[in-house]
Amino acid sequence: MIQLKSFNKLFSRSGFISKLISLTLLLGIITSLSYTELTIVHAEESYAVHETSFSEIIQVGDWIAVFIFPPIEGLWVKCNASRSSDFRVSFSTNEVQAGRRCSIIYMQPKTEGIYNLLLSFYSSNEWNGTVGVYTLNYDFYGKNKQSSLTPQGYFIELRTIKMKPNNNQTANYRIIISIIAQNISLSAAGLFNIKFPAPISMVFFALIGASIAYVNAFFVIDSYFRSKTEEISKTRWVLIILLIVVSLYVLYYIYQVIIE
């Protein structure tokens, strides 16, 4: 009887061990299946990659802009400079431009140098891209470029991009823009190269100019008619000429402050 109980205990322990081994094998099979499924999901999320690269020369302080129609997904933006340079980058995946929804990327170099602007996004639809620059110096980019006047200054269109995915499948698009930022000196621009301020600043400048011109015109006309009835001293005419010269200098100073 004692031998039978010992045998039953031994049999029970052996059954427990066999069950533990079976459970361990089952967990290993489940782990293997889960790993296989994860690999398949990762493979399904890989997309075809299309890369476009080009370079643009812009003026320091101008804003280069990239408009993508219609809006795209997963926009990623990065800017690298060839050396320690100061720049600003901003972007939005869904904005309204000229009454159309689009994604917008802006970049402004604040010092001379070479900047690499990297854009990455996903799309399953046909999309169009426009690359342009906002500037106050129209002549820097040549007179053959398509341009329009905006509250931010002139917008100069530099190039267009058009992509169409195969069979409307989602693809990863990468745009690499090598931006060469240059400073333009007065001598290089020419003596008569005038940069006009933005429209709002231009209105402010025109109001000040009109006020100063009115004051100068009043003294000139008043002195002229007085000279018909009485003798006007040379000192008065000298002061009027000096007033006109000072007024021109003040206008020039205000103009320089507005356009910077």
C-alpha cells in the first residue's frame, strides 16, 4: 500500500513536469508566430521612395517657399547648413493659399552659406509643387521669372514639380533643395537698383513723403508770391533750400529703415 502511494506521487510529479514542458513549447510557438506576424506588418508598411534634388540661389534674408497641392501626409522637414549659420524654418501640412488647400514649407537664410533643405512626405495622389521666393529685391532673380506682388513683397516663382504615383499607391517622396544664400552689395546691384518696400510700408512712406512735400511746397509758393509784392531776403531762400535738402535726407533715412 505504501509502495502504491509512492508510485502515485511519482506519477503525479511526472505529469506536472510533462505539462510544464508542453506549456513551455506552446509559449515558444506563440512567440514565434507573433514575431512572424510583426515582420509581415513591417513589410506591408514599406513604400517606394522617389527622390528629387535641385539647387537654388537666393538672397540672404529672403524667404524660399515650397507649396504642395493637395495637402500631403507625414511631412518631415530638416535643414542642414554647411557651417555655423543662422536660419529660420516653418511649415504647415494644411493651409489655404490662393483659395486652395496645400502644405507649405518656408525657409529663410539669415547669413551667407549653403543650406540643404530636406523634405519628406507620403502621398497616394497626384500632387504638384511650386518653389518660389518672397523678396523685396526683384532684380536679383532676373526679369524673366514669373512674379506677383504680395503683402510680403514680390513672390518670384523659381520652378514647379509634378509627381503621379503608380496605380495610386502610397509612396514616400523626398525633396532635397540645396540653397545658396548670397549677399548683394550696393556696387553689385548698381547705382539705380531701388528696392521697394512692401505695400503697407509703402503707404506709410507715401504719407510721410506727402506731408514733407506739402510743408516744402508751402514755403516755396509763399515766398514766390511774397516776392511779387516785397523783397525777399537771400537768407530766406537759403533756408528754404536747406529745408528741402534736409527733407530729402529724412525721406531717404525713413526709406532705408522701412526696407530693412
